[in-house]
Amino acid sequence: MFKGLCFPKVIILQAVYFKLRFSLSYGDIEELLSVRGVKVDHATIQRWVFKFTPLVEQQFRKRKKSVGKRWRLDETYIKVKGEWKYLYRAVDKEGKNCRFFVNQMRTTHIRTKIFNKSYR
């Protein structure tokens, strides 16, 4: 996937990491790399981000820790754009969000739908 490119894999992944992790502009990333001695145009960085983001995301998903077997469903009532809605959150025993769902109505169907989902 990295064959035929003018820059090493490490530089490309570093630029993509800066964009995904810190939400910097392409010009800012160009400046950061130039400080490190790498001359690259911001348009090239943009192409790298578009091309390699799915690859990086796939690797992150593989390494993501699975959710524990014990989790609970948290339900609350929140206001979204002036309208009251129900927020359902599945939370594991460490307090991490597994999944969330916002719905206009409070129904048992939604709660059972969330419970029947398999969480990974």
C-alpha cells in the first residue's frame, strides 16, 4: 500500500495521526513536518489522509479492547434543539460508553433492541 510513494511510511502515518488525533489543519501539519525537516505540501497531506484513514481506522478497530460481559443501561431525558428526547446509554462496569441511542419516545421496544445488540 505504501509502495511507490515519495515519502517513508513513518512520515505518512505521522501526518495522518496529527490530522486524526489533534484535528489540525493541513497547513499546520505541513508546518509541523517542516520543523522536523520534511518538506511536503498540504495538498499531499490531504491526499494521504483521505487514502490512509480507512487503513488506520481498521487497525484501531482490531486493537480496541472488547467491552466486558457486564454492562448496564442508563436512561435519561435530555433536551436536544429545544425538544425533549430520551437518551439510552449502555455503560460497562468501568464506566465506558459502549453504545448510545437517542429516541423521541420511551418504548420497551427500544430498550430490548439495545439489550439484544452484541457489544464488541
